[in-house]
Amino acid sequence: MKEEDLWEQEEYERRRALLRARRKRESERALYLGIVLSLCCMTVLAIAGGALFRFLKGRRAEAAVKEVPVPPKTVQTPPEYETALLSVNEYSRPGDPLEEVKGIVVHYTANPGTTARQNRDYFEGLGLSGETYASSHFIIGIEGEAVQCIPCDEIAYASNERNADTISIECCIPDETGKFTDETYRTLIHLTAWLMGSYDLSVDDVIRHYDVTGKACPKYYVEYPKEWERLKQDILEYIGTYGENAIMN
Ligand SMILES: [Zn+2]
């Protein structure tokens, strides 16, 4: 090879090496740039994400503060009932004030086939016979008819030590099982729901005579506690369906 050719060959190799080195530097630079840009993007996203999270959290807290409590629903009107108050007498209507109502006590009459009116007249008769002390604020008959015997601001003789702070409801029964008819049941649910609203009571304030004294009254709903629980559930559902939200000032 001529000296000139050799020099050209060397020069060619040298340029190629320089070119390779430059390309390598360029590709490394591009990689570093890529990494740096990626890191920058991630940082920006993290900051933006954090800010968005704080913003939404703030909005939620603001919404929670602004949320107005919904007033509880109450049933505003009672079922139809006859008012046939007992004469004031020692045995069934003492006339003592019922100063505070903290509960509603459900009973059964224990005399199958009798009407609300017959039971009311029995209580009235106690005033003359003096046979025993007994009465109830309301009596519901097997056809769903209801009679009020004692004003709600006077005590009745129905629930022993809870006479002083409860309203009592006697339910008539068609037979020995003590199960209420559908009609009785419906009136009981409506009457109880209305009384709960009137006295600001919860469904836990609705109790059986059994819960006061351990007496098997109302019989069917003592023998079948699940039926009693269902009755209370039905009261809540009734209020949910027919109740209205009171207007809060
Ligand atoms: Zn009872």
C-alpha cells in the first residue's frame, strides 16, 4: 500500500471512531434527558394529584358542614277512633295526671270475641262493681275500630309500675291464640305511629305489658318474639311511608 493510501485509511478509521464516540455520547445524553423528563413529569403529576385530592377533600368537608339534618318523619293524624271516656272513678279512671309519656304499652284483652266497646263498658262497670283496678287509654277491636277510654294526659290502670309514664293500648282478639286480626294490627300500627310522633318516642319505647311485669301479655307476641319484632318493624315502615317531615325552625 502506498503511504498516501495508508494515511487515508487511518484518517477514515479515525473519523469513524470519532463518529461512533459522538453517537454514543448523543444517545447517552438522550437517555439522561429522558430520565430527567420522566422524573419531572412524575413530580408534577404527584404535586397536581396531591392538590386535587386536598381540593376534593375540602369540598367534601364543606358539603358535610353545609348538610342540613333532615327532621324525622312523623305520622300527623291518628286513625279514626271513638271517644267514650270513662266516668272518673277509683277503679278504672282515677283522674290522676299523666305528666310525662315515655312509652307506649301494648296489651291484649284475654277475652276472645269481645268488641272494643264491650271492653270499654267492662272498664266503666268496674267503677260500680269495684271488682278490680283496670283500664286502658285505647282499645282496638277485631274489626280495627278504636275507642279512647282515658284522656292521654291522665293515667290508666293497665301497665303496673309503668302506669305513671306510658299510654296503654288494649287489643281485642278473635280466638285463644291471641293473634291480632289484620284489621286490629293495621289500626295498632297507625295509632302507635301517631302516638310516637306526638310524644317524640322511638320504636324502642313501644313495649309489651310482658316487658314491664313478665306477664304473658299480649300473649301471641310474647310467645312469638319474632312477630313482636316484625310489628315494630312494620311501625317504622308505616312512618317511613305515611310520615311527613316536620318543618324545623
Ligand atoms: Zn296487659
